Amino acid sequence: MGEMNSQAVLSKVPAVTLGFWIIKILATTLGETGGDTVTMTMDLGYLIGTAIFLTALVVLVIAQIAAKKFHPLLYWATIIASTTAGTTMADFADRSLGIGYTGGTTLLLGCVTACLVAWYWSEGTVSVDTVNTPKIEAFYWATITFSQTLGTALGDWMADDAGVGFLGGALVFGAALAIIAALYYWTRISRVLLFWAAFILTRPLGATVGDFLDKPLDHGGLNLSRPVATAVLAAAILALVLLLPQRAGTHPGENPRAA
């Protein structure tokens, strides 16, 4: 028990609570509207947008790794940077490189899988319980960034190639997350596996919701202002981070070396 309490104190990631998932979904939605604001509304393009957000992500990840303890604002700023960078990187791969949503989704799924396999091979676990050293943090943020990028490509694939539209895609991913929640409460499936499944699926949920908010009416969206939507989401995230209890913690019910 003492070892687990010590590890919780040293943890650089927040406890996985309902508040965590609410902020995560808002952050992924902000990633879509914020990324589209820079690349489309400001017309800077996917390459420049990727350069801007990837630079911000690298700076924030370095600051996160250098920090001695968990800082809520720094952590969520890094998450937002990863999700906006994920949006522009996925759009650049899907559209500018011409590999399409299917190709982008397949490529990025391979990248996420490779990160998790390398992490597991190195540490014997991919549990967020263990995110308390620079090496593991590097695995953690690489996995997160690729998962955010995968989520954008997967959301676009569901909305366009699968033909269900943005709202339909949001409903599909929302239903998938509900199933994961049911498995968490009513089965003994690995909590680590369920965590990463939920973490990855929140991104296409946010992507499809973000696209539903800001895409033109003739594309199945509500045509809301991208900058306004981004500002409102950012304000909501900031309020929740400041108001909801934010503490370093471990993944609920999981032994650090159990998976």
C-alpha cells in the first residue's frame, strides 16, 4: 500500500475519474475546431498548421517531462496541443498526401499499436500507473499523440467513407464508449485495455462532434463559427480544470504491473 501511495504522489497524470473523461472529450472536440480554425478559417493550410501545433506540442511535452509533479493546467494544455496537432497531421496525411481516410486510419492504427507494443516490451505494462519517469512519459505522450491523430482520421472515415455523417459518427462512437463503460463496471476485462480503448475512441467522438458543429450545412454540419466554438470549448475546459478536483493518481483498480 505504501508503494502505491508513493507512486500516486509521483504520478504525472491525473486520476482517471468522470471529470477526466468529460474534459478529455471537450479537449478532443476543441482539437478539431481549433485545428480547422488555423488550417481552414485562417487558410494557413495543413502543413503550416501541423508545424505550429507540433512545435507547441514538443515544447509542452518537454515542460511536462521536466516538471517534478502533476500540474493540471500543464497536463491539459499538453493534451489540447496533442489533439490539435493530431487534427492537422491527420488532415495532412489524408488529404495533402493523398492516402485517403482509409489509408490514414490504417497507417495511424499501426503507429498507435507500435507505440503500445514498444512500451509494453520495454516496461512489461502500458498502465498509466507507471507514468512517472521521463522514459515512460515519452512512451505515454507518443501513444497519445498518435491516438489523437488516429481519432481524427477514424472520425473522418466514419463520417465520409462509411457514409454515416458527422452526427451519425458521433452516435456510433458514443455507443462504443457506453459499451466500454459497461464492460468496465460489469466484467473483469483488463482495466488497462479498457482505458486505452476509451482514450482512443474519445478522439473520433470529439472529431465528429467538432465537425458537426463547424462544417457547412450542405456537408452535414451546423456551420457554427470555428473560432467562436473553439473559444467556448477552451473556456469550458479551463473552468472544469479549475473547478473539478484535479489530483495525481493511478488508473482505478489496476496494479501497476498487472498488464
